[in-house]
Amino acid sequence: MRETRGNNFDVLRLLAASAVLISHCFGMLDHAEPGFPLSHQPIGDVAVLVFFGISGYLITQSWLREPHFVPFAAKRLLRIMPALCIAVLVTAYVLGPLVSSQDAGDYLTSRTPVHYVVGNTLLLSEFTPPGHWLTAVLPPHLPGVFRDTPLPYANGSLWTLTVEIWAYLFVAVGGLLFLRWRSSARSIWPCLALALGIGVTVKAGGATTYPLFLCFAGGASLYRLRARIPLSLPLFLAALGCFIASFHLPSIAHNVVAGAAIPYMVIFLAFRGLGWLRPLTKPGDVSYGIYVYAWPVQQTVIHLTGTTNPLVVLALAAPIAYLLGLVSWYLVERPALRLKRRLAPMSESGHPRVLRTA
């Protein structure tokens, strides 16, 4: 696998964010979500696994190029937090009072919007240990917001960001432990502590998070083994066939197969296919903005129109979510990325140092 700037990761993220939006248009109205071909899994669920496969590959690349915790953590937070914080604040204090069934004064003086903002800004959810223990204090609902919709959540997509942050943390902690104890017999103890932390986190999230962590681990493994694993169409088709066939296996076996197959398919498409779709991403990398804004936009469409037709929701919500994604990219995310690049330690030659790996 060659590392090159000429990749299609932005295209894949845009397609995945679009698939999540389309899938939610159906699920939010209690309709059956469109399924992945020859399977019973919604395309939105597969799209989230694609996100985690991409993250596993790229985050491991980032860590191995500069294995220092503080700049690594700062760069990860600069990519996720600014746009997330703006989206949460807009949802709670701009959209919320407009669509809430409560009086605006009562809504704004309630503590629930504060809890909602704090919980989501700190990336707490019921699928990871801290949020798992604080769900009674940090509710996922806003007072009176979208209570007339089948799924009265203000933003049902954000929980995956919490899982992703924990995966980032495991990469950094595992990398630090490896660098510190790789030549020592004592390495068994920090490795066991890391395994215990991963186990507790996965246990807190339950079966919902198993495939996410597995796809992230699969992407990370592919980066480590990139010099040994070829990218070829036959292997891509074999991975696709194994993934489809795995739906006939027990759940845990299916998740294990998906954790290997989806990252390989993702990386193949990132470097060997989809180049003809790159013009779609020329206006900007809007995938993250679409992901964090699509749900409240869709809920607003359902609330204001009263429609029960998923295609109506898709036709009205998709362009609005895309425009908000553009605004988020140009006003929030891209400026934050400029700060992120300044954190990359530079070698004496003026280029980022690269840790060469096999």
C-alpha cells in the first residue's frame, strides 16, 4: 500500500455521511432502512463502520509519524471539537427554543439544555464508561424538542464520536506503552492494563460498539501491515464476498469478519478506486458537518411538515445539511485544521518527521 496524497478518503467520508443521512430518513420515521446489498444490515450502519475503518488507518498513521501524546491529542481534538461544540450549541440554544413545545423562557432557564451541551461537548454517552454512569444526569433529550417525532432525540448521531475518541485514546496509550516497554519483560503488565481498559469500554457500550472497535482495529492493523498486504481487485472482491456471507454467521463471527473485510475494502477504494468522484469534494470536506447537522435538520423537517414520507425528508433535509456542512467547513473546521498543522513537530529540514514502519 503506497502512502500518497492522491487518495479518496474525502470521497469515502462524503459517501458514508450521505448513506447515514439517507438511512436515518427512513429509520427516524419508523420505516425499514435501506439495506446493504444481499444483507439485512442498514446502509447507515455499514457507513459508520466505514468511518471507523478509515479512522483506524489514518489515526494510526498520524500516531506513528509523531508518537507524542500532547500534540496527538491536540490535533485530534481540533479536528472534532470545534465543529461539534458549535453544532451542539446551535441545536440547544438556537434550534431548541424555536421547535420546543415548552415556552421559550421556561426552555432557556431549564438546566437540561446546559446538561445536553456539557454532556455532548465532553463526548459522554451511554456507550462508554463515563457516560454510562452519568446517563441520569446528562439526558439525550432537550425539553419539549421533537417530542412529536417517532425518535425524539435532538441528535442521535453524536454517540459514535464518543466511541471514536476512546479508540484514539487506546491508540495513543497503547503506542506509549509499546515505546516504553517493548524490550522489557514487564511489558505484560501495561499490556494487561490496556486490555482491561479496552474491555471495560467495550463492555459499557455492549454489542453496539463491538463492530466499531473491530473496524477501527482492522484499519489500524492494515496501516501497520501496509507493506505486506497488496491492494488488488481479487482481494477486494473476496473481502466483499466474505462480508456478505458473514451475515449468515453468528453475530460475533459476523463482526470479526466485518472488522477485517470493511477496512480492506475501504483502503482499496481509497487508493485504487473512486477517483472519478473527487470533483464532489472540491467545494470542501463537508462530510463531518453533514454528520453532525443532518439529524437535527431531518428532525426539524419532520416536525415542521408532519410528513411520514422518508423521500420528502431526504429531498428537503439533504441540501440543507450539505449547506451547513459547507458553512462548518469554511468557518469552523478549516480554520481549526490550520491550527492543527502548526502542532506537527518539524525536523531540522523543515518537514514533518516520519517514523518508518514495516
